[in-house]
Amino acid sequence: MIIEVDMYEKIRELHVHERKSQRAIAKLLGISRTTVKKYCDGAQVPWERSGTSGRNPYVVTDDVIHFIRSCFEEDEQENINKQKHTARRIYDRLVDEYGFTGGESTIRQVVASLREKRAKVFVPLSYEPGEAVQIDWGEATIYLRGKKVKINLFCMRQCYSADIFVKGFHRQNEESFLEGNVNGFEHFEGVPSKVIFDNAKVAVKEGFGTHAKVQERYKTLAAHYVFKTEFCNIAAGHEKGLVEGLVGWIRRNVLVPIPRVDSLDELNKVLLERCLKYRKHKINRRDLTVGEMARHEKTAFTVLPTYQFDTSKSTTYKVDSFSTIKFDFNHYSVPMDYVDKDVSIKGFGNEVIVVYKLKQIANYPRCYGRGETKYSLEHYIDLIEHRPRSVFNAKPVKSNVSTQLIEIGKQLAGPREMVKLLRLCVDYGEVNVIAAVHNVTVQQDLSLDLIRNLLVPITYVAPISINDEVKVKTPELSQYDKLIKGGVAI
């Protein structure tokens, strides 16, 4: 019988102080003599219980225990997380292979006891200045232009100083990964001796850990910036624990509440500011701040090369008759002057840049959809001016201006006036054009000249001050008299 402390106190008091017999104590307290015998001498206490009856299940022999342990050893050798022996599978094998007659619950209890997890213990590590950085990917949720989306955070952390760098990308692709590395080195103003990463496909072609084969472009990046690549073992996050902790820290301390931004550039400015602010932080059991240690570590880094590594996914494309180029399943417009010419396309993690003979002719936020076309109104405005009747059906117009502006254009005197309104949008911005229309009073008739006058500010001309009295030197006419006397004809 299991008793409470109050009952235990009464048993001990009657036995020790009043010298009552076990039979008398049992009768007085209304409990069994077995319970009194168990607790009266203080050899056992009620607050320390084993949780079981203390009886060993007779069916669990040494052979059964040995078999269960052999199942555990087999699982450890195979090292496949999702294909390990469960208590149910061990029980089934005992029944089928050894004729076990006990119950499944008995085996479950024994398996749980033998499989009792040990607390994880890690070896404290120490790094020299400039020796290594750790990198990792993490996910986070933000509101991008009002829509909730998942983004990927590239995180880099110095092993000596714990200085941090974080940048958001749409995808964990190769160009984003390479760009994150280069941006991180530039943020730290130097390159470490080695970079520690896991076995993600953006960096590893095949294998893992010390047997990993590096992807060609990452190998090229490492050669250019002169660092060694080091990869962790599978399911060994503790091997890059510094940066693993950074991913969670950013989510909790920077991205709460969930940010609402119009672009990843806007978010990355916030992340960079927080990285710089972190340099004022002082880590527990360290004498210097993160920034002070980072300045010391910078002196041990390899100097950045003069040429910045091109991290983009690059290709060439002939501009089609719609003045667009194709990149990664999507189209982007370029100025009409480049139709039928070969241009270079550089796809970075978050941006697409179009170049012609070393001159940048267009750039867009990178689109990761399929079959989409991104138009820029200024690329088509000259053509639309020559073909004004297309203005209300032109895709570059519909995809770039609001319905509100189109309705304003319909109040004007025909398509040509609408084209002129679009030109004002290109020159002054749509927001300013709509604001100017709202400033038109009800009594005034809406016209393009009126909108233009409201957009173009009247230049104030300062009045010119003129002295009231202008001094004029009196002419000397005596010279004429001398000329006449001398006989010179005038």
C-alpha cells in the first residue's frame, strides 16, 4: 500500500515514541500490518517510489535483454533514422524468432528502460582569429507587398568573434548561396582560412563530411577567395552550433513582429542594421564586445581580391520583336533600341540585370514563377506615342499603371492625351500625377495642360534691385573743337 506523508508520520510516531506494536498501530490507523512493517523502522519512505511493483517479469530473461540490445546496435550501425527498430517490431521479432510468450507491454517497458536517452554533452571549442566562419540557411515568414511568403535567410558567423551577417533571399539556389558568401566576406572586410557548412547540394556535388565533393562554382569561389571548404557530418548540427543558434536568434529578435516590406532589399537593410548593432553586444564570459573582437579578427583575415567574383547565373539571349528577353521560364522587357540584338543576362539571387556591351540596360527583381512577363513602361512609351490607339490595350500599360490612372485618362480627349498622361507618369511618377489630378477643383475642366501645370512648380524669380539714381559721366566735347580747328572733316 502506498501512503502519504501524514500517515507515515503517524506510523513513525506510534512506533518510536509510544512503543506501540505493529498489530496495535495497524488497528489504530486502519491499515494493514504489512504497510506498518514496511514503514515503521524508517527503512523505506513513501516519497521515493520506483513506479513499479518491484517484481521482475519472469519472461524477460537475459537472452531477451541481449536480443533487444543487439537490435539497438544494428540500428546504430545502419544509421538510418527512419528505419530503426520500434518496441512493436522488437516484440514481433521475439515472438516469431524466439517464441516469446510475454505481453507486448512488457517489452515496451523494457525497451523504454534500455533506450533511456542520455543528456547530450558537447566538447567546448576554441578558434583562433581568422581561422573559420560557419554558414547555414534558415527559413522565415514575412509579408512581402502585403502577401505572406516564406523567405530564406543566408547566415554567416565568425567562429572567434561571433560577428554575424544575415541576408534574405527568395531561394536557396547556387547563385544566392555564392552571393551570400561574397557579401559576407565583404561585410567582414576579409576572408577566413576555412568556411564550415553542411552538405547542401548548392555546395556539395556528392558525398558528405570529409568525403564531400565540392560543386565546381563553389570550388572556383574558394580558389578565388583562398579559403578551405569544410563540411559537417550528416545530422551533426552541433558541428556548426554557432550559426545554428544565429538562425533562431534572427527569427526571434529581428523578425518579430512579422516584417511588412515592399521588397527584399528593404528587409535586407533592416537585417544589415541589426548585424551592425550586434557588434555592441558582449557575450557572456567574454571580456570584449563582439565588435572589438571582430576588429582584432579582421587583421588575421585574408585580404579581399581586387576582382569581385561574379556570382550570377549568366546567359545570352537575342531580344525578340516584343522587346523582351527570356530567363528562367520568364520574360523581361528591355528598351526597343536593342530588338534583334544579343544581350547578356545576369541572374542574381534577388535580381535580374540585362547588359549590352558592358552597359546595363535593364534590371528587375527576380521572378521565380513560370510564364510571367515583367514590363517596364518607359521601354515602350516611345512606341506607344507613335501608335496611340494601342494605349488602352497595351500590356506594358495595363501591368504598370493603376486602374485609377486609366480611368483618369479616359476623361481626357482621346488616346493621344492618354499617351501624354503616361509620359508624365514616366517623368514625374504615377503617384504625383494622381495627386495633381486630385488637386483639380470641381469647377475646372480636367485637361492635360492643367495637370502639367500642377506638376511643374512655378519658379520664383527674385526681383532685381535698381538704384534710383544712375550717375552718367559728362562727355568731354572739347575734343571735337580741336578737330574742327585742325581742318579735319567730320
